[in-house]
Amino acid sequence: VQLVESGGASVQPGGSLRLSCAASGFSFRTYTMSWYRQAPGKEREKVASIAAVVPGQIWYADSVKGRFIISRDNARNMVYLQMNNLKPEDTAEYYCSVLIPPPRFWGQGTQVTVPS
């Protein structure tokens, strides 16, 4: 299993970013995909998830509802996180993840910084 995130950057408050995750090594279209984030000194938290079948069940953390959009392309084995109206509290390392149950697999992360 390999998960490779990209798209992280430093962006001003109110800005937007699109994170991408390229997945390989497993039957991508079979599994729910998730985005997590971890801010310095805090526990890793789930941000969003999307079920295997599109359109499928989508979940968002309350803190990102209405601002973030998760999507997937089963033909390309890709999962995306569109982040709009970014806030300083969104600053974190963002991880793509899949539970191949168990264990849970993680990418290496991509850093998003929103200065206050």
C-alpha cells in the first residue's frame, strides 16, 4: 500500500488549496478513503472521509463543514481535499489514509500553513 499526498502550501487566511493523494497497492475502488490532520502538539484528527462507491457516504468534521470538499476518482486511484476559506486553525500536516481493516495505512503527509 502506498499513499502519496501533495498540494500543501502556505496560504493566506481566506485562501484555498487542493490536496491530492495518489493511492496504489490495493483495490482502491473498494475502500473508504479519509483525510486526517495533525497540528503541532495536538492529536491527529479525522477531517473527512468518502465511501468507496461514488456517489457515496461522505463525512466531515464539524470544524471543516461547509469549507472543505472531499472527492475521489476511482479511475485514477486519486482522492482530493478541496479546502476553501482557510483559517489559521487549519494549519497542520494533512494525511491521506485507508483502513484495510486493520491496519490503517498513512501517507507521508503534506504541510498546510495558514498564518494568523
